[in-house]
Amino acid sequence: MKKLFLLLILSFFSAQSFAGSCPDGSEPIKSVSEDGTYFVFNCGGGNEQSSPTNTGSWNDPGPLDKLTIPDNWQLVKDRKAFEKARFVFKAHNPKMLGLDENACLSRVKDWRNSMKLLTSGAGKKQKDESSAYGSDSSNIGADIQDCLDKLIYTTQSYTGTPNYMKEILLHWAKTDAVFIPNGVQNDILDDYIYMAVQSWSSLGSYYATFYDEFNYSDTERKIVDAYIKNKLLSINTRNLINVGKTCDPNNLERTIEGQFSPDPRNGIDNDSCGSSVWKTIPAQLLVGLRLNDKALFKKGIENTKYQLSFFDDTGIFTTWAIKGSAAYKYTSHVPVMLGGLTEIYASVGYDFMEHKLRNGLSVKQLMDRQYELFLDPHLLDSWVKRYPHDYKGTPNSVYLQSSVEQIRNDAGLNLFAFVRNLPRYIDTYRADIGNSQEFDKKLGKQSHDVKQKVASMSTGSFQPLDPYLVYISNLKETEVSSSEKTKTAETPTVATSDSDPTVSKVIEVIQGDKFIVEIAEPHELAGTNINLNLRDVDAPDAVKSCPKQLEFGNKVKDIVARKLKNASSIKITNFRKTSKAIIAQVIVDGKDLGVELIGNGYASDEYGYWKAYFCSAMVAVTNGDSNWKFGAVDVDKAIFWYERALIIKPDGTNKTQLTYDLSELYRINGDTNKSIDYLKQSANFGFMEAEEALGAAYMNGNGVSKNLAQAKKWLKKAHEHGSDSAEDICGCEF
């Protein structure tokens, strides 16, 4: 009788909630679940929803369970590439408008009192009104989580980890500031549970990723390591609910329908398979790997398997798809979660994209689906219609009637952010979309709005690990250029044949790579007064240039003239005839003349090299930029060209920027002394970023002895020159 009564109640609510909810406008077909405690609704043709076909139990042993922590594990393999990508992203990253860092820092650091305010009557009223409690700025978010998001976002404006991140985590560890209380009413306890999980996970992921930048003492390091490890190990995001039931990874349909239950005691808490779980996974995996803690690493693996169970057979993450008008706003975060996990698992040698879910889909197919959803968020329409209420006050009809572009804009996702979130997937499988590195190069030319969306969707509390930064640092290092290879090896002998044209006489050597010759019969090229140029070789100009290039050009010309005069054999291979000259490899006594000149430093395989080297500081800077800011990364070449620019024109107007860039480059190369030397030069020139960085160095003792007086001196100068961060770094007001 009780079961019948329950069904009558459910029938009333379900009829009100789901009538006419199928994409084709028809009513869903209603049936009773196997255990008779809830209704199941299924649409006919055209529905994007799919009945689950998971096999086995969610925690059955699989390939993820076989993974182990490698010896000397590192998330980032190529530190230079990582720092370069981070530096470029910093330059692209817009400042967050309306952010009061001091207010947010105080709120997050003093977590205990902030939560008291948040859960108080006044705090809840302000939160409900979307105002900023504890702050005069209405643009500041209304809770700790929003501040965490913004503080992590703001770290992108720094070259390294800012002091406030170190202060927050150490304070939490020493005071146990983040906690879940006992003996409080249910709605307040829910707030504490949610916020505690977000806080530990957000800072945990960031800490493990940038571990070496937290310059704690040995004692402080032990305190923080133990604190974050124990919190992440003890927390169970799947069961931290107060009322109702947890998501059931072995019964997807029941989990979906249970989130609509009108009875809170039987309803399913979507946080038990939603953002709280997603955020703990990278934190547990990364901290477990960083601290070599097998139990924590395994817990992250277990949560990975658990969370993957809530994707349906079409690759849609159901927990977020049923968020009504916010369905895509939530779903748009799936790519960064999958992209982050892909890079974490790649660091232990596992191809997560090929991992199979219990429903038969691979993670790669989930990524395919995310791209389809990006192209057309209306694929979620049937899911949106299932939500029985206005989600946070916004009717479902707003979503259903919005254009694709409007839905994407509201979610904050664009193609640049999508590619940055899934770089390995894009480069491995989706040449039709493009290449992640090309997208990164083009990002700097995009609008402020595009760049801000990329920054906010790629890092923050939702995912402190930027997948692209990790991916780019783990690509195979760029091969040494042909000229550098040649310098380390003796010029090889080149085989020629009787059919190759022979130079019978060298009439004139114009410069090291240009000659006038006579070519012997019988050959189609035979003749006299023929212009012959070396192929793919740029020798210094000996005819018309700046004095220093002419001097060196004539020296090289004399060396080549003597070599040709004493040669017993001069052959031409790999030739191409133009209207003005023959361009070819010239083989002198079995050795390639061009390769030999490059190997001895008398020529280059880069066109225009010598003008940049001797004559034009502007061209030298351009060459440096192409190896650092705008092209493939080559730190050593960038250093070479920037220093050449300073040699050519030591008092040039760009000396402030050049010395700052050289400081960054030498820091990446591990040469602290040169890095600090250039940083001091730039700061003394009045470059604001250098003043800020030098002040931070003195504040923390990075590369210099700690000196608070010097720190304040340089940070004050930076503040006077427009720095938004100098006061935060100093912890004082100027």
C-alpha cells in the first residue's frame, strides 16, 4: 500500500515535470523502475538521450588499477618549454577587472571566519542577492570559492607562484583553518562540506603542479605536505552528503531520475557525482604522485573510474546535462577535466584517450562528443527539458531559444579555449580543427574577450592545471638545427660522379658564397663567366654592408679564394639554374664547401643572419623574438640574438625590455647569476615588470639574499610605475 501511495505521489510530480519533454515535442514514455520506487522516462526517435549499457561494476579491476608511481616522477619534462609557454600565456592574459586581491586573500586565508559569515543570516542574504559580503566591490564574488577561482586565475599574471598562494596554504596547514564542523544544521553543513572540498582540491592541485615554487623551509614543507595529503586522503566526496542518497555509478538512470525526486530523503545529491568529485581527482592524483603516496594516487584512480561511469552511451556527462538552462555552462567544463587527466596519466605512461569506459566508449570518443556539443549545444535540448524548474531563476526556454553562439558566450567557451583544454586530442586526432601550437601563437592577436575566456576556462579552481602548459612541456624536444649538428661533426665526404659538372676555372670570388666560374665541357651547363651561388648558405657580405660585416666578409672571401685556388677537384651537385645564376652545392676535393663554411662559423644556413649579427639591432631583436615569443622555442638562440642586439646598440630604446627578457631566459636556463644581473639592469632602467620581479626576489630570497628594505624599495618603484601587484607581493601599502 505504501509503495502504491509513493507511486501516486511520484506520478503527480513527474507528470508536471516531464510532459512534452522529448525533442520532437512528444511526451516521454513512462515506466516503473525494476524495484518499483521511481519512474523511468524514455523518448522515442530523435532523442539525444540513450539508455545506459554499462557492464560489470564501476570499480572492477582495469588498466588504470595497474598503474604505479614512476621513480623520480615529473609532471613537466622540458622545463624550458614549460616556462616559455607560461611566459607567453602570461603576456596574453588580461587582468581580471574588479578584483580586490586583498579582500579575496583575507577571505580565503581566514577561511574559518569567512565561513561563519557566509553561513550567517546576513551572509546568506548577501549571497542570495549575488552581492559581495565583506567587500565594497560588487564585482567581487560572494563566496570563498569565487575568490579561490579568481586568486588562482590571477597567478597567471606572475612569472612564478605569488606569495599569497604560499601564505594561504601554510596558514591553513598550521591552523587547520579549513574544516567540516559537527553539530550544525543541515543546510549549513552542506555549505561547509562543499566549500572545504573545493578549497583542499583547488590548492592541492596547484601545490602539486608548482611544488618547487613554494619556497618553504624544511619544517614548513613537512607541515604543508602532511596537511594536504591527509585532507585529500581522508575526504570522501562520494559520500559527503547530509540528506538523501549518493549517485549510483551502477545505475545511471536511477541517478538521473533521483536528482529530480521531490522527497529530499530519497533524492540524490548531484554533488556526489559532480564538480566536487571532478575537482578532487586531479588533486589526489597529482599530490599522490608528487609525494609518492600510493594510497592517495590509487584513490584518485578510483575516483576517475567512478566519475567516468556517469557518461551515457552518447558521451554526455549526465550530471551536468540535467542542469536545465545551465546545462552547457556546466558541460563546457568537461573538456578541461578530461584534458587535465589526459596529461596527468600521460606523465605515468598511460594513454588516457584510449581508455575504455564500461559502456564501451573510449575517452577519445567522449572528447569527440564534447566537440560536437561545442559546435551545437542544442544537442542538450532534450536534457534541458527534463529539468523541472528554472535553474537558478533562468527558465529552460531561455536556453532552448538561444542561438548557438549565445549559449557558448554565456558558458565562456570559444575554440581557442577548447583547443587549449584538449591539446593532445587536437594534435593526435583532429588535424581538421588545427594544431594546438598554432592556436597558441594566434591567441595573442585575439580580442581581450577571447583571451580572458581562454584564461578563465583553462585555469582556475575548476582546473588549476592548464593542460596545454603540461602538454607542450612534454613534447619531444626540438631537434638541433642543421648548422649546430655540423659544428659538432667533421665535414663528411660527398660522393660525386663523372656526370656531375666540373668547375674548370674560378674566375672571381665575389664573397664566400658567390663566384664567377667556367664550367667544363661536355655538360649542358658548360660555359664561361657563369655566376655560381652556394645552395642554402649565407656568407657575410663582402661588397656592400656595414663596416663590421664587410670586414668579416672579406676575411671569409679570402679563405674561400685560397681553398678554391688550391683545390684539385671542384664539382657541382644538386644544382638549379635561374636567369641570373646557378645555385648548387659545391664539392671541393670531396667536401661540401657550404657545410664546411657553416661548420667553421664562416657562414650560416639562416638567410639574413649576418645583417642581424653585425649591422641591425632591430633585426637581431626580431630574430630573438622568433625563437622566443612568436615561433618554436629555442632559449639559447633567443639569448644569442638579444645579446647581439645589445652589443650592436647598447643604448637602444628597447634595452629595458631586452634585459628583462634575458633575465627570464637565463632563469629558465638555470643560470641564476646572469638572470639576476640582467634583472637588475632592467630594473635600473625603470622597467616596471623588472622592478616588481626584483622586489619579489628580495622579498623571498630567490637568487639574492633576503632583504626587506631592498624588496620594499623596488616594489615601491614598481607601484609608482603602474604595477597592480606590487602591494600584494609586499603585503603593504605605498
